[in-house]
Amino acid sequence: AVCGDSTISDWWVQDCSAATENLLIAAGALGLGAVWLGIHGHPEREMAAREVLGIPDHIGVLSLVSIGHPAVEAEPRTQYDPARVHGEKW
């Protein structure tokens, strides 16, 4: 689990998001597959993660990252839509 302490930083969500992305990049560089499993904003998922991993209440849970050797080589996918990109103004 990627977690942050909200008593230490008001920016724990941003910090943990960057940490999660870095985990994904590092796993890929090692030839491993990895997926970001969203927890933050889903109370039932957060409660389950807290229970299984023993995470204290004052610690925010942002994500889980599943890492392993891919069973198949999947084509990269993108959600890029040029219509959603704006230059200089909306």
C-alpha cells in the first residue's frame, strides 16, 4: 500500500501519487508488470486495506500497487484525446 500521514503533510495525496507513479516506472524498467489499484475516495476499499494491512486511522491510504511478471505482453493503451487539450485558454 502507498500511504501518507496527514498529520505530517497536507500534500500527502500528491506525494503518494508521485510515489505510486515512480513505483510503476521502476517496475517497468525492471521488466515487471504493475498496476495502480485505486483506494483513495473509495471507503469500502480503504477499510479493507486498513483491516488486512493493519494501517492506523491517521494514515491515509492512496493506492495499492500489484507487481509481478506479466503472463502476456499487452499493447500499450492510452486515454489521450486531443480534443481535451487546450492551449493558452480554455
